Amino acid sequence: MDRNVTRLRGRLAQLGPELRPHLKTCKSPEAARRVMTTAAGPATVSTLKEAEEFAAAGVTDITYAVGITPDKLDRVLALRGAGVDLAVTLDTVVQAQAVAEASRRAGAAIPALIEIDCDGHRSGVLPHDRERLLAIAGALTEAGTLRGVLTHAGDSYGARGDAALRACAEGERASAVAAATILREAGYECPVVSVGSTPTAHFAENLDGVTEVRAGVFVFFDLVMAGIGVCAVDDIAVSVLATVIGHQQEKGWILVDAGWMAMSRDRGTSKQALDQGYGLVCDIDGAPLADLIMVDANQEHGILALRPGSGAVLPDLPIGTRLRILPNHACATGAQHDRYHVLRSDSRDVEAVWPRFGGW
Amino acid sequence: MDRNVTRLRGRLAQLGPELRPHLKTCKSPEAARRVMTTAAGPATVSTLKEAEEFAAAGVTDITYAVGITPDKLDRVLALRGAGVDLAVTLDTVVQAQAVAEASRRAGAAIPALIEIDCDGHRSGVLPHDRERLLAIAGALTEAGTLRGVLTHAGDSYGARGDAALRACAEGERASAVAAATILREAGYECPVVSVGSTPTAHFAENLDGVTEVRAGVFVFFDLVMAGIGVCAVDDIAVSVLATVIGHQQEKGWILVDAGWMAMSRDRGTSKQALDQGYGLVCDIDGAPLADLIMVDANQEHGILALRPGSGAVLPDLPIGTRLRILPNHACATGAQHDRYHVLRSDSRDVEAVWPRFGGW
């Protein structure tokens, strides 16, 4: 984990923008402190619960990067009133009007970022939709503040190969800068140009015009990121501890007491070149066992077997053997647990327990 | 929910066996009280955490239906010492020896059920494997107690049509009774013959020789169960409340603030005749909106769109509109939340909040 954080910080130190890590992956104040540049932020969150939890832990510079709804603005104002510089995200005039109206009522301008759709992945304004950008900015600045623009190259998760990933990163950068330029030419200040995803953050070659990079899953990495080529399997810093509970020898199955409740239902590697099932199986020290994956999962049962087509020999793992399973998706697997057991790479001793939270 | 419980109780009252509901679905003492026959049980659990939580809430008759490991026996003994009749499950001689050894050390026999593999789905001893059944029973009864046999027709989730479901139920019954007969003929008492899954519990026509039925998801039901034909969509008693946060009009998308973190990554209907995406969208009162499903999900974003091939018109759902999303899999979606907001069918008022727990 420390190595992953150091690596991305080093990249961004060379490229220029600030790191605003997305804390939706770890959802843990103790982990967040090791990811953020300072104990007060900057940080990105995906829920107001995260904003409230991290604010309570001393984080004061937070961007809530999911589109705001009018009914959430009271919680936003409460946090801002408590000294947290919480910015919201929006992509419609209706939301901008609601933010302006809440700002007017409170007598305190709420800062908002306009979300830009850089790759058709999800939400956001098209980067060259001048009319919509200016309508949103106009409605917002009636009483709120335009903090800047924000985009996320969600399609980078499906990109394959260094060239495609570099193209995603450049598309993300260019879209955000183009939208910011339109707003600035119309007289809006637009100080923040925020981009980011873990793949693009690690493949961007040029971040000219970008002021900050958001990335989340890089803190732990996972099998999906290894499949994209953003990390090696050895960089994956989170695993699920499981115990062998049985065998079906004729079928080549080993059963463990970790099923989808422990791993999550995420099958993110199913569309990649190397399908890892519900996870890649390692020994207790974290060394992968050749071609052994969790091929199926029930709620509290995992079925381990050799990858289809493997020439490896099924290892002899008696009942009671403890294993570590690397997850497809660190955000999803983490969400199934309420704490991290923290180990150094070369030790089996639990050095600390970091609670994590969930909810909204 | 009450109707679902009443329905299964009525079925079993006619067929004879006792209901031992599986509490892994609700993980809530308040919900469990409405599912169990009495406040003390009987009940089934999938983790020792569930056993401990329900024991603390007054449940004293519990079967832990996932294969036991030696390192968990101290927690089993602690619960038994506190007056909880907790039985464990196993399918190997190694586990039986560990249970006998722990019983001997504690001076108190731990009761165990031998798991039977009725359909090749997961774990268990083949029902006619006399040699293995007697070896396990022999090792166990050195100091432990043979409580009986237990099986689960996991393949019933993939069965289609009433005839196939009835066949699954009969296979489950016959396998458990066959194994119990072998054990009894060898002189073992084997008082309990436990079968169950929600589909087979609702399609069994004859449960002769069975003493108890386990079922879990029937309490809430879900889209997978509706797809199998075990319930109607209107029987689904759990939903996720979401709010519209945006639109991509050209694409026919409506964005909501509930993604896979709220719905889970479960895509259980993807293999069924009617793929429901990440969930079926209803209005605030729970009435389904024609052909509107969650077609894709990010962590905190859900993308709603009409089912592919639908002739329906996309409804006009402005920003801030509240919706209810019915889940593919109630166990998986419930696990993403720490409480239930309880409503009567004809009301929008939250009548109670029932906490639910997670973990192991």
C-alpha cells in the first residue's frame, strides 16, 4: 500500500497536478491519512456519509464527486458550517438552481464543479456544449460559486494496452481543459480542472491545464487493475483471509469459508483476457498458488479450482489451511468488511486494525 | 414479508416438517422474530457471528450450516456453554475427529450434522457413500453427538418449470432420507433429517422422512426467485430507495444515486429468461415502471434505461424523483446496508428501523 501511494505521488510530482485521492476505496480514516497529501486533504468522496466521517477525522478539503440532489444540500451546508470546504458536483441547470437557492437561503455560497462527460461513460455535460455549460454556470453563480470542472474517464477500465490507456488519459485531460476554456472565455474563473481514474492517473504523459488528479483504487490495487496492466499482482495490497473447509476430490474442488459475502459479487475480470473468477488464491504469505482461483462462490462458501486449461497440479491443502484471496475489485471487496487487519509485507503479525465504515 | 412467512408456514403445516428458517438473509433480530416459529428458534445460520448475534437476542436452537473448521470450535463451545444448542455441520472424518476432540477436551458433546451432497452443487457426502458416512459417524461419536443429516438443493436455483422444481425437491428429500437410513441401519440414532432451499421448500409435494426444512430468502423474495417462478414480483418485500440525479437524454438514460454499493454486484437474473440488470425500477409506492431496469451500475451511480427491445416510453422522472429498486438477490443487497426501514404495504411512513449486522 505504501509503495502504491509513493508511486502515484512520484508521477504527479513530475507532471504537476495535485493528488486529490478518492477515499471511497478505503473508507477508513487510518488508511486515508496514508493516502492524502496532508491530514486535512485534499480528498474526494462518493457519498455524504464519507464526507461526514472523514470530516470528523479532520479532513477539511473535500469534493463530493457524485451528482448532487436538492434534498442533500442541508447536509452539505451543515458540513460547510462546521468549517469543511465541501464542494459538490452537478451537470444540470436544475441542480445549479437548487445549489444557488440553498446558498441564498443559507447566506453562504456552496462551491460546485460542473461534471464533464469525456467518454460517454456515465454522467456529465459534453465538453464542447457551450450553451449548457454557460446555462449551468449562470444559474449556479446567482448565489453559489463555480469551483471548476471535473471529469472521470470511466471507459479507461475497459482500455487495453499502453497506447489505448494513454489515449484515454489525453481524452480526459483535453475534455476538462476544453470545458474550462469555454467557461473562462465567458468570464467565469473556473480555478479547478479535476480529472482522474486510476488507469489514466498512471498513464497520463501530459497533464497541462489540469490542476488536480483523483484516483481511488490505486491505494490497494486489485486483479482488474492488474488485468488492465496498471499494476502487477504483487502490488495488490488487500486480500481476504480464508480457511479450507472441505474438498470434492473427483471434481478438483477445494472449499473455503469465504464466499461472495467476503469477496463481493464483483466479477470484473470476467471480461478481461485472464478471468480470475472470484479471486486469485495465495498462500498465507501472499504468494499466488499456480492457477488456483475461486471459480464459484455461494454466500459463505468459495469453490477453489485450477483455472480451466491449466496444466498445474491441484495443491494439497488440508482442512484448516489458511489462504489469502486477492480480489477482483478492491472497492467492492472492502465494502463487505468492517475493518482492515494491517500487516507488513514480510510478516504474519497483525500490526494494527483499521476500522472502515459503510452506509450513506 | 408477513405474507411470505405465512405462506411457507402454511405449506409446511400441511407437509409435516418443522421450519428452521435461515437467518443469513435478514441478519436482523427484529426480522428474525417474525420469521421463526418461536423467539428461541429453531434457526439456521451461515456464520458464527450470526450465531452469536442471534444468541444474544435470545435464540437458543441454532444450526450452523457451513462446514466447521477446527479453529472455530472454541467459539462453538462458548455458545454452547452459554446455553445455546448450537449444532455444527461437517462432511469429512478430519472435521469429525476435531469435533470429537474438542468435545472430549470440554467434557461436553458438540452435536454435528453430516452434510449430504444431493445434487453435486457444492459440499457434502454422496448419499449412498456408506463407507464415508459410517467413518464420519464413527469418528464423531467418539465424544461428539450425531445430530443428523443436512442437505441443500443448490441446483434448484437453476431449475426451470414446476416439474423440474418438484424433481429437485424430491431429490433433496430422497438423498437426505437415504443417508439417514444408512446411518440408522448401522445403529446411529440420527434424529434430524434437514433439507431446504427456498425453491424446494415451495415446490416439495412430499416430505416423508424429513424432520425440518431450511429456507432463507423467502422472507423477502427477490427477482431471481420471481424468475424461477417461486414468487410474483409483488411478493418482493425489500427494495432500495434511490433518487434521480441526472439524465443522458440522447441515450435514454436516467441516473440515480444508487449503484452497486447499494444494490450489490449480484447479477443473478443474467442467466434467467428475463434479465433484470441490477434491479427492476418501481415508483415510490413500489409499483414497477414498465420495463425500466438498472442496466448498469458504478459504485454510487445507477444507470436506468428501458429493457432492450421494450416498446415502452421512458418515463419523465425529474431530478430529485424518489424510486424503489427491487433487487436480484435479497441476501446480497441486504448485506450492503446496516438497517431496514420498515413500511406497511399501503403506507409511505417508516414504521420502524431494524438494524442488521454483518461480519464474521
